[in-house]
Amino acid sequence: MRYSQLFGQTIRQAPKDETTANARLLVQAGYVDKLMAGVYSYLPLGLRTLDAIADIVREEMDATGGQEVRLPMLHPKANWVATGGWDAIDILFHVPSRTGREYALGSSEEEVAAPLALARLQTVADLPLAIYQIGWKFRDELRSKSGLMRGREFLMCDMYSFHADQADFDRHYATMKDAYLRVFRRLGLTAKVTEASGGAFSDKISYEFMVVTDAGEDDILFCPACDWCVNVEIATVAAGAPCPICHDATLRAARASEVGNVFDLGEKYSRAFERPVRGASGGTVYPIMGCFGIGISRVMGVLAEICHDDRGLVWPAAVAPARVHLATLGSDAAVVAAGEDLYRQLASALGDRQVLWDDRSVSAGVKLADADLIGLPLRVVVSARTLAGGEAEVKSRDAADARRVPLSDVVSGLPGQVAR
Amino acid sequence: MRYSQLFGQTIRQAPKDETTANARLLVQAGYVDKLMAGVYSYLPLGLRTLDAIADIVREEMDATGGQEVRLPMLHPKANWVATGGWDAIDILFHVPSRTGREYALGSSEEEVAAPLALARLQTVADLPLAIYQIGWKFRDELRSKSGLMRGREFLMCDMYSFHADQADFDRHYATMKDAYLRVFRRLGLTAKVTEASGGAFSDKISYEFMVVTDAGEDDILFCPACDWCVNVEIATVAAGAPCPICHDATLRAARASEVGNVFDLGEKYSRAFERPVRGASGGTVYPIMGCFGIGISRVMGVLAEICHDDRGLVWPAAVAPARVHLATLGSDAAVVAAGEDLYRQLASALGDRQVLWDDRSVSAGVKLADADLIGLPLRVVVSARTLAGGEAEVKSRDAADARRVPLSDVVSGLPGQVAR
């Protein structure tokens, strides 16, 4: 794609109303646009990164046997009254209608997923079941100042599972823990798992997946050697103590952001909707329900917090909106022709969407600064100087130095993570 | 995929609260579940069909040069006050917040798309621009009885275009008309184009894309020989009159459903948000804005209305949730083994998602009735009787008769639209 035609180019001045790095960089680099606090439009580059994150999550949820569905956002008030959430959950939007009815705007989907699934389960033989969706949710936050990390409107992957007994929930939790850690590894993030209060959702414990970042809203103690961490709110150990799980390292204190969570909801929802199933030997069983969430838009914010330097974003290849940033410097006809030829070769090898060609008539300084700000994994520069040697200058976004490569070897010499 | 494991199986009794064929069949066949009037959950089969329709629309929008974005659903009240829509549009949900602010729940996205795009346009040289999204919208309908055809929550593809002058809008409209007609052809629908009032959106004329179906909410006169039709509300001709456009046939009266629409919004939005651009020779120009919409979930409803018989759905291959319905009849071990072998061959040739294997322990009658209800393009049956001849029975959903095919030839003999 040609940068001159792209909707959502870089903005010269960093936005003044954004206090976090993720919001400042994603707005300035043209990935998102703030409509109001906590509510963003995703521009073409931003939508590709958001979709790339969602696709990775979807693959891993499918691999666990989860079945994808799409749940409504507009919910009947009665479903939320049945569980007590209508009055208890302060971030739930209540939507009046001219029909005289009231609706809730989904902040989570238990109130829809539970009656939907349980109505289709007859006996314990139909269990377990896991359905999931990737969908938008809403929270009436009093404040929303963390860019994509705390949205009033945000994209989540939420799975709802149903089990005959606690042992089956525990087995599914173990599968899902592995799947979540695999998702975060594929995204280039190191996640830790904590235990914390289930909050308004449950009297039972919950599990939180945390990524260490100064922009996070939680204080944790984590073990650098294993997956374990603990929220300081409930910690009974201190920084410097040996890890109580692996014993291989001492705990460190850090700020962290919650990128995933799991709630063991017990029988709360099957009882609230009065939906037992038949037991194996007669009688009734109230299925145990689990909720597993990954914040897709939040993860995009966390990635921006972690994957940037003072010049701009530094995307992992797995979620970059394109792999190669081609910049032609100057308006020399030979440079433009060589650039266009290289663009065609790269687009042919990687697909047009994977190559962003900055074909604008702007200075070399602006182009190189924008390439750093946008943060694609590989930058390829063609200028009168490189062309004199029949070469292009190739530089990984996260490398200190560029190298000269003969024009005819650029495509064949692409690094593995960019070429595949 | 194995039908025994699928979430969203058929329901024996047709739902009593659905008055339209699309809602009745899509609910009974396990594609959707009604949460409340006008609001549906999409189960795995339904989500695949919805996604297939969206993918076709996306391809054609990309081919016109449209750039995909994602616009928020929660809008600031101020944007709707600026255009007068806050008070004038009766189906607009007003959402109160505990912060004291009010939001609108997007029924359409002009109020967000116009300021977003116009803020990034400096001069007429930056025009034209077309951005689009595939996103959910909300309408506070007094009644919602037409299944997926009139939703309170519905999926649309909406494109917003910006032009320096009327001639450029007209040129873009011609491109989009072709793209829309191509979308509907690929979906197996015959669409006609009408002109009608722009309604609350515009004082200027609008264009509507109509599909003839008795479940439709509009009365039109259409020409069977060309694309033209007219809404009887504004018709100055009558049924039986020669087509005023092609003169090749006489007009017929029919009920029809609007599956797409185009609004020429003129300068309304660039003036409401006071966002002119610099003209080519100085001065300012207020860009002309166009809005182009295709109802994705509505099209799914219209397809169900048109593509069914008295036994169930009859999906066009382009939007079927899978291509082959494999049914093994009886619990004979040889039948199950031959079925599993054929399932593996078909899944290997077409992909696992394209083959639905009804592996349940239910009667042959139930399996064959469910295959007709679900409506995949090709049904393949293996029973003790077919197996005696080393064969399977193969039948297209829309064919009257089945034919016997040697087991080893089923995959190589798949019809073109199923095999590709």
C-alpha cells in the first residue's frame, strides 16, 4: 500500500490530552483516533493490529475446543435483575427505550451466555461445553485516562464454559491457562498468573494474567523464573522472599496490567436462571460456569506500552500492521523507479498489505522519523546514495545499525520473521 | 466438524413467537437464538454465514479503494446535537452515564465518520476519500417482528465518502453501484435499484437496492429486464407500463426488502462540523459526503427468506456455513467406519470446517430431516444399503433426486461450487 493514499497518517505534534505512552504513540502514529475518553476509532493500520491480535486469540481458543459465537450487546434488563447485576454493577450502562423497556449494555456476557447455553444442555452427558466470542463491551467508567488500556468501549475475547463438577472446571482451567500463556508468548508478551478476589463476579477465587509494565494499574510480586505472581492486595509474602512455587528465584515488586482473567463462577448462574441438567443417575445437577477473558484492545495498548522507544513504536512481527516499511528518499526519477520496482517485488513476495511504501513528497528526515514512529519490523530505504552502489539500506526497527544490501538481494535476504 | 459436538443443534418444534420464515428457519436450524425481539445471538453455524457475507462485502469494498476502519458505537451527545439528529431521529438510543454525561448509541456513523475524516483532509487535493467499516448498530424500534430483517441490533457495512464536487460523488456512486450489484450477484440475489426520499438523512435523493421477496416491507415496481425499480411511494408509472429505462419489458409490482442504500448527503456534515478544506485556487470548499450501506445481518435474513423450501434452508454455496453434510445412517460398525473414512477424505480435501458430519445416534428420519433443515449445498449419505454396493448417496440440496457414487469417487466427483 502507498502511504500517500493511506487514511490515518502520522500527526506532527503528540496529542496533548493523552497521558499514557500507548495512547500518545497510537494516536500520533495514526493507528487510532480518540472520539472521547475511553472510546477510540481504529484507523486502517490500527484495525490491522487489532485484527492480528484477535486472530491469534481465536486460533488458540479454537485449539482448546471452544466454539465461536456472537452474543448481543443490548441485553434485556430481566437477565441482569435475575443475577443481581442490574443494581450491583456500577459500571453497567442502563439504556432506556421509547418502548418503555430498559436494556443493559453488556459489560460482560454471563447474563446472555448462561441462559443461551444452559437451555441447550439436557444432561451431564452434554457437558462440558465452551463457547466464546470476540466482541465489544461497554463500561460506564468514572475516569478513563489510560488510552486503550481502560476503555469505556473495548474489544474482548470472552469464553464461557459449563461443567458437571469442580474437577472438570479445574481440568479446563489448566487447558486454558496453557492456551492463554501461549497467546501471550505469540504476542511477544511475558505473562504471569496471579490469584485475586473474584470481585462482583463471584465469591470464589479468580485468576489474573498480568504483564509487567509501568503503565499498569496493579501492584504485583512476581517470580522472574516461573509463571507465578501475586497481587499485593492479597499477598502474604514480600519482595525478596523466595518464590513459593518454583523456589528458583526471589520475588520482585512491579506494576502490571491485567491482560486476561478467569472467574470460577460456581453454580451462581445456573441457579440464578434456574437451569439444572439431569444427573447421570437421575436427580439434577447445577452446572459450574467459568468465564475466561482476554482484553484484545487492552492488549494492543499494553503492547504499545512495552514495545516502543523514544522514537516510536516497535511492533513484534506477529501484530505489526505490515512487515516492511519502504521509504524512497528524494524525488530523483531513478530513485522513484527503483523504489517502485522494489515495492512490486516485496508486494509480490509478501502480499501488498505487508508492504507500506512511503511515496510522499516530503523530506528524508520526515520519512525516517515517521518510519520509526509507525514501527514496522523492517525498514528498507532507497536513496540516490544507496542507488549509486545498486543497493538499498535495510534496518530492523529494533536494531541499532542499518546494512547495505544489493537491490536484487533485498527480497531473498528478508529476515525469517518478516519473510514468512 | 462433528454434529454431535456442535453448539446450536436443530430444534424439533418451530419457535412459536417468530412470524417470518427467516427467523423461524434460522432459529429452528440452530443458526441464531432470539434474546429478545430484534436482538439475536449467532451460534457457530450462523456466525459462519454472517462472516461469509461480510467477507464478500469486504472484498468488494476493498476493490473500490475503500479503506476499512472501525468506528465506535458509543458516541458523544455533542456530535448528534451538531447535526440535529439528537432530537430528530426517533430510533436513536440515548444512553445516560453516572458521570452526568449522555451518549448516543450509533444508529449510523455519519456523526463520527465525518469529523474523523474531515479533520484529516486539508485541501481538495486530499479528495476523494472513502472509508468503511463492518460494525454493529442499534435502533430503538417500536416493533421488531421480521427476524434478522429489522433488528434493534444489526450488522452493517457502511462506507462514508468525501468529494470535492458533485461530479466526483456521481463518479463514485457509479463505481459503488457496480460494486453493490456484484456483491448481491455473488450472494445469489437479484437486486434492483430504486430512487426514494433521503428521509431524515438528507434533502437530496437517495438510492435503494431492493431484493424482491414477499417478506419485504416495501412495495416496488421493477423491470424484469434491467436493474431499475421504483418505490411505489414516489412512482409516477404503474405496473404494466413499459420500463422507462431499458424499454425492453413491462413493469411488475412486488414486495421487496431494502438490502442496501446510498445517501447523497451534500454539504450537510462538512457544514454541521464546520470542516471546509482549502480549494485548488484558494478559498474554501465544503466537501460533499456520501453514505453507502449494506445490511449484513439483514441480507442473511433476506437470503433465508428467498433460499428455502418447505423442508428447510437451501443456502447458496457462497454463504453456506459448510459445503458438505455427511450423514451416516444406523449404528452398524461398518457404516460408521466408512463414514469416518469419508469424513477424513472430505475434510482433507475441503478443510474440516467445510464438512459437517452428523455422527449422532438418532434415527435416519431425524438425520435426513435435519440435513434438509440446515440446508448445506451437498448431502452425502452412507448407510448399510449404500455400503452394500460400496457406494454413498449424493444429493444437492436443491436437486430432486439423489445419485449413487462409489465411495472412492465421492471426493473427486464433488460438483464445482462445492469443490472449490
